Amino acid sequence: MKIKIMEYNINRGFYNKEYTIHEKKRETNAIKVVKKENPDILIILEAAFFKGNGYAKEKFGIIQDYQKLFGYSFMNFGRYPKKKGGVVILSNMFLKSKNYCTPQRNHVKLWLKTRNKLLTIDVVHPSGHLNEEQKYQFIEKIFSQKNLICEKDYMLIGDLNALSPQDKYSKQKLLSGFKKFDKNYKKTVENFLKKKVVKYILNKGLVDSYKQLHKKFDFTVPTGLISKHKLTAMRIDYIFCSTNMKIKDAKIIKNKFSDKASGHYPIACTIEV
């Protein structure tokens, strides 16, 4: 059985930075991206969880709009109470989920039963405001919890706001890029280049699906919507799989629609279980 999973950080639920304007054009572009890819499971990061402009209507803690927007039968979600953003998982297959979100550390666990297999997925999104050590402690805690991680049929997916030791970066380019908008750019770059978080995940025996099939570097941020200059180009969105899974396809989705829908390019992976 093949399953296609897509992760998409949509930046503030298609709202502007102040959460006052719903950016309909971004949303329309994202719908086109998802429709073309048609994933079995769509993981949305930075979904909007609040009332605003009569659009992101909250009812019993559930945002119905995303389910209708992207056309899926089932929706799971997770967020920390009263937080504007969170995680939404859409699928046409029934998924069981549990919300472990805390401030600046979004985490939703999914279980999908396929025939005689139980697929376990941890969806994670540590805040970009955390340093590398704080992100590391967050991920380490997930792996240390008993009965939460499966040695087989397991995936860890999300925007880690962290770099991989399997990707090569120019420190000088990153410094030049971050200097344009970050007053603490030296500290920011030094923090990214520690690469401690992804190294830990790889050392746990998981496979980076994208690097399994692609040796050449590519990035998930920034898109053309954010910047035409790519000095800060980084791959911070990941789909990790247990070694028993057959990775049939893995990609960073780049086209004229994904370039204008969000600050992140979506990623997708097709596995056989």
C-alpha cells in the first residue's frame, strides 16, 4: 500500500503578520498546489485558530474551514490553548491523534492503521524563537517517552527550524543574508550551524526521506513570496522514516503557485507500507 504525505507550513493560516487581513490570493495558490499533489495525508503547520474577519471561525475548538477548503473527509488538530497557531492534519483515511502542544513547541501524534500495520507519526514544529539546545531538548523528550516511538513503521515530520548535517552551508552567505534583517545575525547563524537537532534524529536510526533520493542540496525557505535573494536558503522542513519503509518518492514542491502561497515550499513523500 502506498501513502503520500505532504507537510505544508502555510504561515499564519494565510493571514498577514498582524492577523488582521486574510490573504486570499495565498490561500488560492496553496489550494492549487495541494490539489495537484493530492496527498493522502496533508499536514498543515501554522494553521490559524482564532476568530477573525468572519473567516477563521472557531467552533468547539475546531476550525472547519481547512477541511472544507482542501476537500478532505477527516480532520485532526492540535494546539496549545489560546494560541493563534497550531497543527491541522487532513486525510481521507481515519487517523487517531493526541495533542501534546505546549507553548512554542507544537507536537501532535498520529496513528494510522493500514491492513495489519500500525503507522505512528509524530508531527512537530518547534518555534523559530527557540535556540538549538531548546529544540534539541524538545525532540529528545519525544524520543525518551516510553511507548511513543515505534522502531518500525514510524515517521517524524515537521518544520524543525533546524539544519541537517547532510546539507552543506556557507557560513559567510548565511551571515550576509541574515544581516539584512536580524540584529543578532551572528548568534542566529552560529545557532543554526550547530545542526544538533537533525543529527540527533539521524543517530536514532531514522532516514531523511529527501536525502535518501536526492544528493543535491535544495531548500524549503525562503520562497519568492518572502525574498528573491537566496543567501538565507535553508532546508528546515523534513519527513523522517524508519528504515523498514520503502521511500518511493520525496520532493520539495516548487512551482509558480507554491512560490507565492507561503514563505515555505511544501514537501511530500510517498512511502510503501
